[in-house]
Amino acid sequence: MIGQSITFNIMLGTALLGATAGAIGTFAVLRRRALVGDMLSHAALPGICIAFVIMENRNLIGLSLGALATGLLAIGAVTVICRWTRTKEDAAIGIVLSTFFGAGVVLLSIVQRNTSGNQAGLDKFLFGETAGMRASDVQLLIATALFSLVIVIALYKEFQLLSFDVDFAAAQGWPTLALDLVMMGTLAVVTVVGLPIVGVILMAAMIILPGAGARFWTNHLGRTLAVAAIAGGAAGAVGTFLASPLPNQWFGWQAAEFGASRRSIPPGPLIVLTAAAFFLSSVLFAPQAGVVARALAELRLRLRISREHLLRALYELSEPHLPDRPRITESQLIAHRAWNRPSLDWWLRRAESKGLVKRDDHDVQLTPAGLAAAAEVTRTHRLWELFLVSSAGIASNHVDRDADDVEHMLPAPLVDELEQRLAAAGKLPAMPSDLPQSPHEIWADG
Amino acid sequence: MMLQLIAQFDWLEPFRSEVGQRIVLVGALTNVACALVGCYLVLRRMSLMGDAIAHAVLPGIVLAFLFSGSMNIVPLFVGAAAVGLLTTFLTQTLHQFGRVPTDAAMGAVFTSLFALGVVLLKRYITGVHFDVACVYEGSLTGVALDTFPLGGWEVPRQLLTVLPVVVLNLTAILLLWKEFKLSAFDPGLSTTMGYSATALHYLLMALVAVTSVASFQAVGSILVVAMLIVPPATAQLLCDRLSRMVLVACVFAIASAVGGYWLAHRWDVSPAGAMAVFAGGMYAVAVLFAPQYGIVSALVRNLQTSLRILREDLLSMLYRNEELGGRPLSASTAIAAVGGGWLARWAQAMLKRRGRLTVAADGLHLTPDGRERAKRLVRGHRLWEAYLVKHLGLPLDHVHAPADRVEHFINQPLRDELQKAVDDAQQDPHGREIPEFRL
């Protein structure tokens, strides 16, 4: 029971950290400053060492203040370098990161020489000590979360502007430099509080992964923040849980006391891997922006375009015999538009399964539904051609290709408007059918 | 010779011990290996890719260790290079197909890989000294103590790893010098000319990964990052040619090994950390005092220009006053007329010290030398006015202000050309004489 309540406490703490870092990190990701979190967590080391030397104990708040001081110094240094030298931002971040961390390593060796026992080892700093979390740490995390929440609510629209269009913000007269510093300062606070818990590298991950993943689920900033916070919080809780003794017992893994054995996996990396899983699944499977969804959408579009090409070809071949629906041979189709036989066969089979055509042997016939659809496609094509000829002044023998590209993308209201306008201008030829005549000859034989 | 020199000076004491010399040697070679490839990272604005790869190779190392069962360097190289390329590939792919911003993609990939490495490490590797903190910090001292005898010298075993990498990097850079150069400055042009910037990029990343692994044991990943980025960035502040930049970066890399070890010995601290700090310190000095791009140098240049303009304004004002036959201006009036403030006072003091004007009871007077110089300026000013009116057709009341700004930058050849362009006019458009001035 006691073990579980400790686990619960730690889960609460890591969830809070994940949620806060996720939300604030979203701004860093949007502002293209994702790696500033990495820099901040490295730059905290010298501050922690200095604070430790001054205070001679491991009071978390004291160490955090030290870390915050050098973190802010690092942000200042990067700002100065980017503004006044020819060094680019990426190199500036790298320089500050490595120099500060080097200074931290130097200070650390001094600290370790001068003090005995009870020292802040590099190992703990690098990987954090999730298991060592105490109730006071959870309180600090709650305070940090509230602090970040207040900042985000108070400066929501400013941060929004800054994240999406800095130049516009500057042109509107917002103090972009100050706002940037507030944003990065808040990030520094969160980083510094999280460092002792998950460690340097993994803190950077907590800042980047939820925000970068959340970006895939919505285009609305508020919702992105919410998704990032929830994902970060969930990653914290789930990662901690995976590292706790309980699942180890369930799955027959090494049953160990929490964080006691050297072989037991620390929660930090598991939290990050959980967050990474969220990120990866967002990239792949998010409903609209995800890679799979976009690939599917593109595939659907390609299928539709090919189907429409087929329908229009069938319509153009059937046109002389309307309102009869003549049988058309595959050879005619191939001569009309360059298909190769296997793919034409495939397209025809797809069209048949949708009830657009009827096939026997090598003959094809539009069904009534197919004819309607084909007429619609051809109407769009010809209206656009007429529009190009009459309004854009393009020669009639040049419009087929252009219309071919665009016809699949024209929304129905636009097509209707096009028809009305062309009719009003008297440019729609009077036709027995309701389809305008093609402004050019149909190449019946290729 | 070198050793005698070292023996002579007290402050060179750290370099007397053989271990110290070995540390410097290994450190310098490692730093040079990093700086060589780092130049291209910095130029391609991919510096943080070095950071990412230096961290992300951890799972590669762990996997190579698991499969080979030893710390043999060859599988480690292969594993690291593979993961290094994977990092690059994943970052690129996430950016291209996932539409994740580059920096976020990079951060997501390397932190996840690093976490994976830690999990693998903790889960599957026991009993061997495989300390992640050590990967981070390195152990130059340990490396310097692990030696083998060669021709009467105790040679650090690490040299067998680092030296080939230095040679590899050097060979790659020299062989593909123009290709790397082109793709660093203009990847698009490089690709259109048939040298695929992407292929070169992946080659560079493989070199970075191999270099990182070779350097880990000695200096740790953080110094790898420092040496990949800091010396090249320092060199970039000092040079405008790639060849010089690479050379200077190598010099700084060696200097940070030497200086860093000196600091480390002095303070008795981690040599790798001290080398990073020393390199950072050199960068800071370059940021401030680089002749062309330093902040202080630029400030001094601006100050000098401002002073010169103020001096010239004072001189030409006094000349015009003489020309109009007015009473001599008092010092305070003159200073107020050119804008006032301490800069203007300083400019006036400089003029006096250089013998261009004298301060008498009734005010300021030009010396003959000062008058000649003033003539030169006023001549440039009025020629410019005449030119603007004649060739640009500007109205009379629009020509003084531009001429006032440009007069400080008109030299003798330009004055001669202007004189020709205005057909040796004797008067400016306002009807005032264009003073003759001959050297």
C-alpha cells in the first residue's frame, strides 16, 4: 500500500511536470526555438553547482534559483550573439550549451573535491532522480504549473502573435524582445524545476515532444496547448507507472524496489519514450495532418482524378450518339487518352464496381448514373475551358491541358457561378443538351 | 627545444609531466578531428545536428556492444555511424514528410534515441563499466594512463582511434574540397551542378558520427559538441575564406586543448570541461574583438566614423563662416551647431590638438592647414550639389541635405570625376564659389 502511494505521488509529480513542460514547450516549438530547452537544461549545471557551493546543501529551491540564473544568462548570451555577430542562431545555441555545460563540469569537479558525501553527482543531474521525489517537490511542481498557467493566460494573445508572426508583432508595436524573454524565461523556470526529476536530455524531450505532437491534432493554438498538456501529463504518469514495481511484477520483469536496483530502468527514459510514442503516432496517424491521413487523402484524390479522366473520355466518345449510350471498345479508349491496357482494365473494374459503367468482353458502356457523373465532369471541364478562352484570352487549342489540371479541384458553387457568368455574358453556346460545346475539336482518334 | 622551453618557465609547469603531455596530445588531436568537420556544420547552419548526433549515437554504441560483446572499436564505429545516419535521416524525413519544423524534429529524434539508449543500457548491460555519465564527461586522464610502448615512448592507446579519424576527416575534406565548399555555401547550386548536396550532407553526418564515437572515450559527448561548433564559429568571426577558416579552426582546437589542460591543471578540475570553457572563452574574446566582426571593434569603428564626421562638420562650418565674413564662432556655439554632446566636444579637442584650429578669445579660428582641409570638404559638397542639380535635376532646396551626408565620403578621384561631370563649374547651384583645392 505504502509503495503504491509513493508511486502515486511520483506519478502525480511527473504528470504535472509533463503537462507544464508540454504546454510551455508548445510555444518553444511554434517559435522555432525547440532546442532552447536543450540548451537551458545544459546551462543549468553551472548554476546548480554554484548554488550548491554557496548554500552547502541540496535545497531544491536554492539549486533551482541557481539553475534559473545561469539559464537566463545563457538566453541572454544567445540573444546577444544572434543580434550582434555573424554567428547564426544554431551555432550560438550550440556554443552557449557546450561552454556552459563545460563550466558546469569544471565546477562539479570542484564541488566533488571540496565536499564529502551528499553531493550532487553528474549522474543524477544527467538522468534525474524521479524516485527520490518528495511531497515538497510535488508542491513545487504544483506551484510551477500554476505560475505557467497564469503567464500563459495573461500573455495568451501576445504569445500567440509571437509564435506565428514575429515581424507582424514587431510592426504592431509589441515589445517582441521582452515578450521573447518572458516566454523563454518561463521555459527556463519549468526546465529548472524538472531537471532534478528527469535529467538534462530528457527534460529537453519533455519540452519538445508533446508540443510537436499536439501540433498535428489541431490548428487552434488553445487546443494545441491543451492536447500538449494532456499528452505530456499522460506520458509522465504512464512512463512512471511502467518504471514502477507493479508492471514489473505483472509482466514478470525484474521485480525490484522502485529505483533501488541498478538494473531497474529509471522512469525518465520511459517517460520520454512514452512521449516519443505519442509524437510518432501523432506524426503518423493524426486525423488530418498525419502522414497516413495525408497519404490516404492524396491516394483518394489520385483515384478520383483518374476516374474522372475515364468518365470524361467515355463521355466524349459517347457524345456523338447521345442520348443513346453506345458501346465503346477499350481500343477506342486507349486511342483517346494514353492508358496502358492493364491500368485501363483496373480503372474500368473500379468504375464498374461503383456502378458507373457496364462491361462485357472488351466493350464498355456508361450506366445512366455513369452518364450523369461523366456529364458533370465534362461540364466542369468545358466551362473552365470557355472561361479561359473568354476571360483569360488563351487560345482554344491551348485550354484542354490547363482545364485538365484544374477541373478536379473546382468546387460546385464555383462551377455554377462560372456557368451563370458565361451565360450572362452570352458566351455559353446554345446547345440542345445542357452541356456547353467544347471550344476545340475532340481528338477522337488520339 | 620544446622541452627546454617548458622547463624554463614556471607557468608551463603543467606540461612537464608525461601524463600531461599525453592528455594535451590526445585532446588536441580529438579537437582537430571535430573542428575539421565542424566547419561545414557551422557553415551549413546545422551546428545542432552535431549536438544531436553526439547524443543519439548512444543506442548505436549500446547495440554494437550487445552484438559484439566487447568494447572493440570497429563495431562501435559501425553502430554509431549507422545511428548517426539514422538521426539525420529521421530528422530529414520528419521535416519533409511529417512537416515538423527542423529544430523540433531534431530535438524529438535525438532525445528519443538517447532515452532508448539509456533503457537498453540499464536493461541489458551489467557488470561492465559502461557509465553514461562517462560518455558525457569523458575521462582524458584515464585515456592518458592507458598506453602502450612504441619506440621508447609510451603512446596513449586512444591515439590508435583518434589518429585514423583525423586522417579520415582530413582526407575526405581534401578530396572533396570543392564539393563540400560548394554545398556548404550554396546547396541548390551544388545539386544542379551534379554534386548532390544531400549525398554530401549524409557523408558529412557519417563523419560527424564516427568522430563523435572516436572522441567519446577521451573527451565525452559534451566536449565533442563544443569542439564541433566553437572553434569553427570562432574562426568564422575571423576569416572570410573557407581554407583559412578550416586552418584557424584547427589552430583554435589545438589551443583549447593546451589552454584547457593548463586551466584544468591549475584548478585541478576535469580537463574536458576546462577545454570546453577555454574554447568558449576564446569565442567570447573573438565576439568582442574580432577585427572585422567583433562587437567592440564595430563600436570603435562606428565611434571613429562619428568623430571624423563631427570633425569635418566643424571644419566646414568654420570655413563657411569665414567665407560669409561672419564673426568667429565661439567654441560652445560651434559645438552646439554640430549636434552638441561629449562627442562633439571631443571632436573639437582633437582638431585643436592636431593643429587644425586655434581657440582665441573671440572664438575659433582655422589654421592654414585646417582651412585647406575644410576647402577639400566644401569643394566635395558643392561639386556634389552641382552634380545633383545638373544630372538628376533636383530642385535647389533638395540638394544640401544629401550633399551634407555624402561629403564625408568623397575622395580626390571622385572629386575630379565630379568636376568633369559638372564641366568645371566654378559655382555651386546656390551661387557660391566652389573652392579650388589642389594637392
